Amino acid sequence: MDNTLIENALKTVKYPGFSRDIVSFGLIKGIENDAGRVRVKIAISTNDVQVPALIKREVEETVRAVPGVTAVDVLIAVSRPQTQPPPGQQAQVENMRDVRYCIAVASGKGGVGKSTVTANLAVAIDRVLRQRGNTRGVGVMDCDIYGPSIPLMLGVNVQPEVTGDMLEPVENLGIKVMSMGLLVDDNTPIVWRGPMIMKTIQQFAMNVNWGVLEILVIDLPPGTGDAQLSLAQTVPLDGALIITTPQTAAVNVARRGARMFEKVNVPLLGVVENMSYLQTPDGKKQYLFGKGGGELTARDLDTALLAHIPIDQEIREGGDHGIPIVIGNPKSPASEAFITLAEKVIAALEAKCE
């Protein structure tokens, strides 16, 4: 019997909670076949005691159904990833030792364009750094588990490879990316409770081979729940950006969201006001969502207002096509605003570490 038949059968076994199979995750370490008596060797890294049992049972059932198989023996080697540190402490994440700075992009509510800012900011930071001769690189960790849009916005559509027990981030436009959107298909709903979200974020930090990076930009889901707290306790954050729009509803929630970072001792780098205005062809600015919300947020939080990002159809089009406006139209006012923001973020990080 050809082992290819067994391997193809194993490709139908999904890792619990994901739409991706255990073969593509690199969990199969060996297949032995002796006249229909099959032995499958598997290695996984998890703290969930139920996962090995679930995989073992499904592998046994799947392989036993292959024509010619008379017996199945599944051997699973389980390693334990680093555990979450106590509240108020950050883990020393070994695989991130070559990442110089980690920053979080956060908002109190959804719909303010946080992921759009993250994608364009990452590309802008990479551009500024390369112009200065710094080629260490930039990464994006998409922790918006329920609505991962970073892969779309950065034009990433391939699944990450697995080396040992480490995921390799996918790279495009010079940016390294890891996202839940790369691990599940578009039609799979993510219906998870808090503990599963926390474990996923910890794995994005501890089980992804980020390599050498100057700055890792982390896109957080809106709000102040499990994901935000887990990240703050797991990754040594050097600062956080707060995204808001000018209107009162966004400003009030942005302030509350920012207070969370104070409680976990993460400094605020500043506030970004997105969708600030629409510039008409004659040069006039229309303030569709009001005016002054970013200034008010920054003043109340005792931090800097770093940028006004205008409303621009090209920003939306760039996000839909995986070509951020900073690359698609680098001379536009929106691109210039993102570049200026990138320069201020870099300066703030460098000043913090002096």
C-alpha cells in the first residue's frame, strides 16, 4: 500500500477549532506501513489536554477507513508551550528576542478604521526605515480574531508554513503577517469564548517565528476584553496607538479603551484621528463626522495627537485590493499623512528607549 493514500486521508483531519488540516500544519512526523498495519507519528504543542485525544481518535477512524488498512496505531508526542504569566507581568517571549519594538493599535469601538490604519502604518514604517538604511523589517500580528481583515488589506492569501512547532509568518510587500484569517477559510465562523482567544494570541506571540524585525505592529480587536488583556500580559509592548474618529460616540469609547493600557503599564504613543475630513476637488475640507474629536481625546489622555487621516476613496480601494494607498498612490494627502504618522511613531519609540 502506498503511503500517499494514507497521507491524503490525513489531509481531511482538521486541527480542532481550525479549518486547516493536520498535514498542512506539519504535525505528521512519520507514517509506517507494514502490510496494512499502519503507524502514524504526530507531534503537537498545546496546553489543551483535549486536543491530543480528539486528533488521535479522528486519525484512527480516518486511517482505518483507507482500503487495505488492517490496524492503526497513533503515537502522539505532546509538548507544552510557554504558559501565560501572572496578571501585571509580561512574558519573556524567546522567539521575539530579535524584535526591537512592539506596538499595539487599539480602539474602544469598531468601525473606526483601526485595521486600515494598521496596514498602511506598517507599510509606511517599512518605507521610512528603508529610506534610512534600516532593513530589519516590519511585521503585523493580526489579533482581531473575530474579524481578521489584515490579510485582505496586505494582499496575503496563502497559508503559513510550519517549521517544527513554529508557524512561519507570510510575507508580502515587505511585511511579515500572521493572522487568524490565514488559518481558517472565509466561510468558517469563529465562535470562541475568551480562553480560546487568549490561547491563540499567546501562540501568535510564542509560536510564530518572527525573526529579525525593527517594529511589530499588533492589530487588536475593538474593546477592552480578553484579547487586549492577554496581549498586554504576553507581549512586551513598547506603546499603544489609539484610533478614533471625530464624532462624540467614538471619542467617548476611545478614552475608555485607552485607560486599559494605563492599568497594564503600557505607555500611550498617541492618538490617530481617522476619517478626519473629506477634501473636495477645489481644496475645501468637509468634516463629515464632526471636528476636534482627536484633539479632545489626546488632551483627555494627556498624550499627543499624531495624525489626521482624511477620508479617501483610494484608501478603501487599496484595502480591498491588497495594495495600501502608501504604495498605490504615495503622493496622495492620505499617504503623506501615514508617512508622517510613521515618522512620529518611530521617533516616539526611539525617544522612549534612549
